[in-house]
Amino acid sequence: MEAARPALSVKQNISSKGTLKRYFLTWLRLTDQPTVKVYRGFGNAQRLTIHGTVFKQSAHPRRKYRHSVLVNMFSLVRLFLARPYPHATVRVQCNGQTTETRADVDGYFRVDLPMPEPVLPGWHPVKAELVSQTINPETILAEGEGQVLVPHPTRFAFISDIDDTFLISHSATIAKRLLVLLTQNAHSRQPFDGVVAHYQLLAEADSGPDATNAFFYVSSSEWNLYDPILEFSQNNGLPMGVYLLSQLKQIHQLLKTGQNKHRTKFDRIVRIIETYPDQQFVLLGDDTQEDPTIYASVAEHFTRQIRCVYIRQVNDRNQDKTRETLSRIEALHIPCCYFSHSAEARQHSVGLGLAAT
């Protein structure tokens, strides 16, 4: 009997640790139950790209927005306490088609799902399931739902950066960017003056009845920030679109937020343009980081499909370099607009027939 006491003590310690962990996670509004996050995907009539992330630990959705620095700081930190579910098996279902895939080491998955019959334009529902590979019979550990966009066959489509293009972020200075992220939220952060009205006009440009132009938002911000960015966009009336962000980060990488390798941004833009070979694209960005250089490379690769490039003036120190880079694009006979206020960009769009007066 005496020999059994240490084993019982060990079980009690494990149980106590589990209870303490569960209390701590509840206090942080985190869950250690597996979850599947499905991001907005995109595709054409023949093929759909569906993607998302599987988490072992993730933050509960934010319900209330208060003007409190501590609450906002706490809410941001929670997003970087997420833990991915590496190499998870995910079953994806859309439009009557089903396929399975494996997530990468960051829990991210992406599938290109061929369609046996042409898919109509619009938003289509997507379902993704986390499938257990160790429990028999097969068990679904978590489910997630999302949407995938098949754009209307309009003449134009738009690819826009996010930070400092329409969302004031101070990306040129890490300290200022962190200050904004930590002290503000999706309801208190501000878009640039006039940018929403400009984007709304672009969404309707030459789109025809009962259709709008597709918007793709491609950013170096991490997938951790997907929900706040989506909430901000919806709250401010930006055109509904597809968001392609960057690799998930952990809490120890918080100081490097938004500082991802920009090569992946080029690759994401290429994937979009190649999906829609019959549409012309307008690229919108800013001069705080690498948008001008990336867009110049895109224009050189897809000259026929690029209608115009817009770059917002944010960083005075980069103006000479930006003008030099934009001259590469203009040499391809692609119009460029390097502007400090959205009213200038809107007037330029009117002149190109991209927006009504």
C-alpha cells in the first residue's frame, strides 16, 4: 500500500497542472481544443484554391471593442499565443467535391480543387475538417467553414496592399507599428482619408449590372492578424475581397511583425494573376517597404495584364527611389500614380475610366 502513494501523488500533480493550465487559458480567452480556420479563397470556373490553418491552441474571437490600451494590448498578444497543428490531415469540401491534404509545419494548408462542372461567379461555401489519424474509427476533431470567390468576368480586378495603403500602420518604423498594433483595435484604427470611397468606386468600375470587380488584399502582415484586418475592412466598408497574408508568427517573433520576406508577396500576386488571364489588374500599394519594387517585377512579367499602378506617398525618404522604380513601369507604357492623398488617386482613376466622377 505504501508503494502506491507516490503514483497517486503524481496523478494528483498532473491533474492540478491540467486544471491550472485550463484556468490560465480561460483567463486569456484561449482554447487548447483543435480548431480549423478557413480563410477566404479564390478560383475560376474550373479550379478553386481553398486554404486555412489548423491550430492546437488559438484565441476565441473578440466580442467587445473598448478604448483601453491594456485590453487592446492583451487582445493582440493573444493572437500570437496561437499554436499551429503541424502536419494535420484536413478534408476539404466545396461545391460537391471533396479532397484531403496535409498541413505544413505551421498548420497551414492549401488545396487546388478541380471542378468537373463550371462554377458560377460569386461566393461559395467551403467546409474543412480536421481528421484524426490515430483514432479508429475515423474521428472528426474539428470543423471550420469559409468562402471561396469566383469573380464575375469583368474587365478589371484589383490587388491592394493593406498596411499604409488603406490602413494607417506606420510600417516604416517598427516601434510606431507596434505601438499602433498594441494600443488600438479594429474599430479604433483609421483608414486614410478618402481611400474607402476610392476603393468603392473601383469595385464598380465598368463592372456591368449585378456584378462587382474582384478585390485581393495581399500583405506582409501575418495570418495572426487575419480577424482584426477582416473586422476593420468590414467596419469601414471596404469592398469585400480575398485576403492573402503571410506566415504565422509566435509570440517571440512579435517584434518582427510585418517584416516578412517580400518574395512570398510577389508569388501570391503571381498566383492571382495567372488564375485570371483574361482580366486586367490594377495594383495599389505604398512606398514604406517593397511595394514599388514588387509591382515593377509583376509589371515586367505580366505587362499585358497590368492596367495601372498606384503608390501612396508615406515615407519621404523613399520618394526618389520610388520614382525611379515607377519609371521602370512607365517605360512599359503602364500608367502610374504616385499620390499623397486619395483624392489625387481618385481623379487619376476617373481619367483612366476606372471610376466615375
